[in-house]
Amino acid sequence: MPRLGLILDFGGVLTTPVPDCARAFARREGLPEDAFLHAFAVDPAGKALYAELERGAITQVDWNTAMAARLGLDNAENLLGRVLANLHPAEHDPCTTRG
């Protein structure tokens, strides 16, 4: 059977941990350290926003605007890019390293 796609677990596997980036972002924005993580992964409305983004039901610009509002930020421009600004390739081989 021919292969039709490739699925990768990107954040925190092929890269540095996403929560570390989210906390650094919050500090840069003057928010409580876990503000973005809470809005993104705990708050039902924030989780729903991300699900809509992943399904393509809303655009990245729409997500940036809505999430910035949830966080109380005036600047929505490139929000996800700013959140992930500290994301870098992992320094280990994700195929051989656990933990």
C-alpha cells in the first residue's frame, strides 16, 4: 500500500518544549507565567479556538485576534509566532532519546 502522508509530533519532540516558549512569551508580554498555557489548553473557549484553527474553520489572523482578546493583549499581530519565538530544534535525536 502506498504511503499517503507523514504525521509528526513536532512541538516538544522535534523541538524544544512548547510550554517553555509559552511561559517566555507570557513574561515578555507582562502576563502571569502560565497565562497563555491556561488560555490555550485549559480554558474551554481557548481550547475551542485552537480546535477551530487546526480544522481550518478560522484563519490564523482570526485566531490571533480572538486569543489576544482572551489574554487581554492589545497587539494580536503574529501572536502565535510571538508565542513560539523561542522554539528551536531539539538537541537530541527524537528517534533514540526518551524523556
